Amino acid sequence: MNMTRPSFFFVLSILLCACGFKQEQADLVVHNALIHAVDEGNSMHQAMAIRNGRIVELGPERQIMNKYSAGQVLDAAGRHVYPGFIDGHCHFLGYGLNKQKVDLSGTKSWEEVLERTVAFAKAHPEKTWIMGRGWDQNDWAAKEFPDRTELDLLFPDRPVLLQRVDGHAAIANATALHHAGVTSEMRIAGGQILGRFTTTDGDRSWTPPEDVAEIVHMGYPFWEPTGVLMDNAFSVFQTIFDEADEATKRAALLDAQRACFAVGLTMVCDAGLDTGSIALIQRMQREGELKMRVYAMVTDAPGNLAHFASRGPIQEERLVVRSVKVYADGALGSRGALLKAPYSDLPGHHGLQLATREHFAEVAKWCKANGFQMNTHCIGDSANKLLLDVYAEVLGGTNDLRWRIEHGQVVSPADRPRFASYSIIPSVQPTHATSDGPWAQDRLGPERIKHAYAYEELRQLMGMVALGTDFPVEGIDPLQTFRSAVLRQDAQGWPEGGYHPENALSPADALKGMTIWNALASFTEKDLGSLEPGKFADFVIVDQDLLRAAPEALRKARVRETYLHGEKVY
């Protein structure tokens, strides 16, 4: 048969293509998708091939489907695929442990707190200690701190300790105070033991004369603790928190993992763990029981620092330990945040500094000498200035050490340039703005509030922000982080028009803040944070286009599937 020259080459090309059809082997091929790579070019793809837990190739539908044969083929049904979400600041183990306590989140009164505590105690007669967390007096009609009187009556023999939602305050009953040795004479640096005047016959209607107001904390005979302990004051209970056995912690970690996978989280940055908890996480990961990737910040206790000074950082596929978590001050909701000027709703009170400047400088020098990142909790403008000063002295200029300020809720404009001058990453939690919004101006006044929760202004300083939830202080869902960052509204759409909308992040920047920028902030950008060949196949499938969805559609967005290391985990 004679064949013309063009026909010959046409047949030859078909034969050559046939020889390459599904020639490559993959474990998983994802297709019929809208894949947001979140790479340098913000590229989009229709399909990707995955082998041995890493991405092999991304491209057009037919290119990937024709080239790869896979044991598993996932039809994404036209949905949007994003890199696995990373929570830049949370309390992963603490969240799991809280599931074993009284859940006090969303309570609308002290009476409701008591009701839930009684119900929990009846359901758990085996527990010696009744522990709870989640109350917030700012959500109550009477926005005053509670008093232990009712707790003492309801629990005369069982110790009770109930933490505020932010973990920076707690209330204990008399039995718990006695167990910990708390008395009216105690002085705890960086903490407060709130007290009340009383007469010897217990008449609490008695009002002290003005001339004894200054000796409230000096053992005045008619003064006693209300049960409310602020910041370092309830460190006396730390042994109770630390006494959780391995079985309890294992269950807590698995509970937290299930909840995280369900909302699309594939890595968490746990803001403060001891060496024992880190070792347990490492064992569970090596056993295959714990799949979640964890960036662990080491609590700045001397024993923890000594341990890592001798062994150095840890950099494994699922566990990274190369940062130290430090607390500079308390929380704004409990008036523990350290402010330059007094609180607008509590004249004369500036908040709490939780350690000395010398301590912060000592830890900073240790971090630089040992190759660790320093991540410091700073809420108030005075705390932010203090730590920015310390960072500046130790860092000396621009660098790639990636030290972080955690929260950065109130930063004076005069102090902000230091972020860029010393390469300091702002690590913020957008849901704090919408949760605190109803009462934050009461604390700060109309002028300071303009410089609070200024996430877009902070982003401009370094060209990036690391985004987190701070769960269990806030909800665990990273899509609410996204909505709060972009819309500056809470889950109910408050406030209309957004909370100080001038500091909203763009959708593209909010997505980066939950993915590639969090990877950069945790030294994992070579493996995580974007969908590119060679990186781990951590991705989520979402039913909305996060970058273009209208506000109403964005509020309905849900994670449909979560994959980690190429394995479906939700």
C-alpha cells in the first residue's frame, strides 16, 4: 500500500504516543479538579500524579491521565483543591486534653458554668479533680469575674479548677486552693490572685475604708481569695496539668487529630510543649498511630532548654522541633495584656509582664546560639515593644532566623518598623479580631483600637503573615480563619461591613497565610505549603472557590476531603 508522506508521519506520531500511553506508574492520580498550586506563579492545574507520598507531576487533565497508571484514581468532581491547611499557632495536645474536661465554651452566665460543671461531675464520679475550660465573662450580662462562693457550696470536698477561654485566668474552689497552698499572703511574679474583703462573720456586704485600699495584697485580716487566678498565679496548679498519664495523652492526641483532619488541617504548630509530650508525639508518629505533622514549640522551661541544647533540633517528615515558646504578657480579655497606658476600663492597671527582661534576653541568646527560632506571645503594645527591643539587640539586623511575634494584637505604629528591620514574622489569629471586637474598645479606648488587630498593616511590613486559630481559645476551623481574615466578620456575619475592614487580608494572601507562609514560618517550605512536584501530597478538597466566592457562599464553604502524604485521612 502506498502512503503519502504526511499520512506516514501522522500514523507514526500516533504509534509513538501509544508507546508512551500510561507508561508512568503512580499511586494516586487526582483529576477533574481545579488545583490551586499556591506556588510562585499562582498556577492552576486540572490533575496531578502522586507517588510515595509526594507529588510527581501536575498538568492538564489528558496529559496526566494519559501518562500515568495509578492504583487509585480520584475524580474531584470539578471541586477546588488546595494545599493542606497549616495552623500556624494552636494548642494541639491541649485541645485533645480539653475534650476530657468540662466544656464551658459559649456559656452565657456564671450560672450556666455551674450547671455544666455539676452535670460533668455527676457523669464522671471517678475523677478526683473537676477540670474545665472555656468561660468568658465578656459574654455574660454581668461582665465581672466570677466568685468561688457557689463552687464551694456545690463542691465542698472535690477540687475544681475552671480555666477562662484564653487560658490566662482560672477560678478555683476552696478545696483546690487549699490543695495548691494558695493563700492571701502569696506573691507570684507575673500573676494576680484576685481577692475580696470580708468580715470575720462572712458578711461580704461590708465595705472597707479607703485608707486600707492599698493593703489588699498585704495580708489584711479581712481579705481572702475570690478563687480567680491570673496568668502565673495558677502556675501553682501546673503539676495537676502535668499529671496526665501517657494513655490520657495518647487519647487526647488522637481526638485532636480526628478533629483537625475533618477541617482540612494537615500540619499544626503547637505553641508550647514539654520534652515528654514531644517524645510521645514522636513515638506515636513512628508507630503510625499519629499521622498529623507537628511543628512543636518548646516551652521555655530550663529543663526543656537543657534537653535540646544537648541533642539539637529535630527535623523529621512529620515532626519539627526548632523553636521556643515564650510568654511576655497575658490576654486582653482578662486584662493581663501589658499596655503602655492604663486600661480604659480599669484606670491605673497596665496588665502583667510574665517574666523579666533579663529572662527574655537570656532565652533569645540561647535560641540564637542553638539554632532555634524564638516565638513570643505578645498581646499588648508594651509587651510587643519590649520583645521587639530584645529581638533587635540579639538579632542585630536582617536575617533568616525567622523569629516570630505571636498574636501581635496591639502594636504601636512607632514600633512596627522593627518587624522588617530584624526579619521578624507576625504570627496572628484573625478570629481574635472578630471574637474580641464587641468589647476590645472598652479595654483600649477609641485611639488605641485603631492600632489593634491590624493584620494587613503587619503583612505589609514583612510581605507575609503566618495565620492560625489559637484553638482551643478559638474554634478549630481554618475556613473561619480565612473568613475572619478576608471579611473581618465572625461566623454569624458580625459586624456588618467587617471589623475595621481596612485591615482585611486579600483572599490570595489569606490562603498563603494558611499554607505557604506558614510553611516558611516553620522551616518546612521545601516540603509543604504548596502543590508542586517533589513536595508532599498534602491537600484538601473544598466545595467553594475561596479566592472568588461571594461572602454568603464563603460562609457555607466546607472541606470535603483531606489527604496527607497521599493518603485519605478524612
